[in-house]
Amino acid sequence: RVGQVNPNNGPSFVDPTDIVISPTYDSDESLNFELGLKSTLMDGRVQFNAAAYYIDWTDIQIDAVRVSDNRNFIANAGDAISKGVEFELRALPSDRLDLALNLTLQDAEIDEISELNALLSGAREGDTLPGAGEVLASARAHYVWDVLENKQLVGGIGVQYVDDSPNRFSFTPATGEPNADFAINESYTNVDASLTLVGDQWDLTLYGENLTDNGDAILNIGATLRNPIVTLRPRTVGLRLEYRF
């Protein structure tokens, strides 16, 4: 992304001792490396894919706010390194059963930052990138039954796990003070299930979302803000009818 002009550049008229917003900010860029494997086993009934990646992200652009006059500006948050591995496994034990598993292990943090950019952005060397959990995983299973006259009943269940992660950088932009809104988004597990009757031109689905009624704080916006916690949607059960013209 190209660097551009900060429209609110210059000193604060509310507090002249506050930071001076730079007239411009630098472009950011990333260099990405990935090595992967795709394989099919057991006469096509098993698929296994894997990948390892390394991302060198330079001069990250982030939104920031000057405290004294609430002026927005773009700051560069230094350089970050993201690295990890991803695995994907799909198996068809029978013509009716479909299984899938996905796993991501990752590490993403600020690798290097200047004192000026640390002040402007609030990022510090070693900070984990906001929202970057170390472990992401999901699993699902589908099974098909023949029912009625030439119709199928498809049952499915899925489980998703998302690891905890920071909600923002550790310091408040443009102040050099620890960020009062810094918090950890909790790890959470989400379970969904469905049962679908498939017709020639229509599908009738009974579904359940967040079956365990998990209320973890999956996004912690900040303690000083109104309604700071975002949770999963409460347990939801419904009936859906789809028709194909």
C-alpha cells in the first residue's frame, strides 16, 4: 500500500505539547514465502494438504488518534514477522461419511520498530499482532441417509476452536502510556449442527448454532468503551427452507 498524506498533519491547537502529526506516512509492503504439499491417498478417499509460510511485513500502516484533539492519522507500526504451518485433512471412509480437519499454528509479532514509530503507533517490539491467535482448528462430519422416495437426509456437525489473542497493541498511540483498553480476546469453541432433507428443487434444514451456548468474550474492545465485550451469538435453533428455480 502506498504512503500518502495525513490530512490532519501538524500540531494540536488544544495542546501544543502533544505529538505533531507527520505530514506523510510511509508505504508498507510484505514479502511472502510459502512451501506446500498436496496429496491424495487410498484411491482418492483421503486428501492431505500442508503448508508452511513466512511473511515479512515492513512499515505496517495502522489507524491512530491524537489524544488531545481526537484527530485521526495513519502511523507506521514497524516491521512484523508472521510464520506458521497449516494442515488440512479430508477423509471419505464410506460413500456416505465425509470427515474434515483443519489446523493452523502461527506466530505473528512486531519484530523491529523505531522509537518514533513506537510512540506514534503504540506498538512495541515483541507485541503480538492484534487478533492473531496461535492456534486455529476446526473439524466437521457429514453423513447421508437415503429416505422417502429418492430423497436424502444429510446430517452435519462442526466444531471450531480459536485461540486467545490481544485486542490491540500494548500502548496507546501518540502518548507513550500503557493502553487502558488492552485486553485479551478469550479462546473459544463453537459447535454447530444441521439436519437437511434434500428434495429435487428444495432443501429443508433444521439447524443449531453455538449449541453449547458459549458466552466467552471473543472480542474485547476495551474497558473504557461502552459495550466493550463481543460474544458469540447465543444458542440459536431454526428451520430454513430453500427452493431452487
